[in-house]
Amino acid sequence: MRMDGRNDLKKTLAVLLWAAWVPAQAAEIFRWVDADGQLHLGDRPTNPAAQKLIVPSSVPHPSQPPDAGRTQRLLEEYAAARAEHKASRATAAKAAAEREQACLAAKNRALETDQAAYLYERDAQGQKRILNDQERQMAHAESHAEVTRWCD
């Protein structure tokens, strides 16, 4: 299953925005451990030993001026995260295209080594030298190893 980082980013932003707007004083949060040792958090304790958690308020006191830059900082962080995600997707797409090209080239080389009547290489003077059976088998194995490397 492929995870989309865009959904994770949207969820994170939604939680941040929700936390910025919901006053913490309006909700009571309790913590308790059940008989099985499982930790629970909730607004209605089902265990008499539940402890009320003190949650610092995210809402400024009315005498304090609102932080006008906070929203802008959140938007800038979101834009930066989007740009980083877009760049990573572009890099991944470029790498996938390069791998696809290398796979195609490797398959073509393997097909040529399979179907050729003979294989040759050029010597230092540029003259063709026909490969012997052992060299041909090695070239065949190398071409198929390249297919495995790039296509699998």
C-alpha cells in the first residue's frame, strides 16, 4: 500500500489549526490505567483512580494582543513543506524515468546478445575481434545481470 505524504501533511495541518482554535479550558482530560495495564485518555473517566491532566491553554489571555504572525508562520511552514514534498516527488519521478530508460537499454543489449550470430569487441587499433565461446557466455550473463539490476 502506497502512503501519500500529502494526506499526512493535511492531517498535521488540520490538527495544528484545530489546536490553535479550540480553547483548552473548555475540555477536561483524564488519564487512567485499566486492569490490563492499558493507558487510557478521555474526557469521561471510567475509572475512579483517573487523574485530571492539566493542559496549558493555547488561547491567549484577553489582555494579550493576538499573535498576528502565528498564522503567517503556519502558512509559511505549510508552503515550505509542500515545496519540499513537490521537490521530492520530482526527484523520485526523474529517478524512475532514468531507471526505466536503463532497463529498456539493458533489455535491448540482452536481446542483441541472445540473437547475434557472433559477438565482437574492438581492439586498440579499432579492429573487430570476434569473441570466443567463453567470452560470449560471459557477455550474455553480464547483459542479463544488467536487466536484473535495472528492471527488477
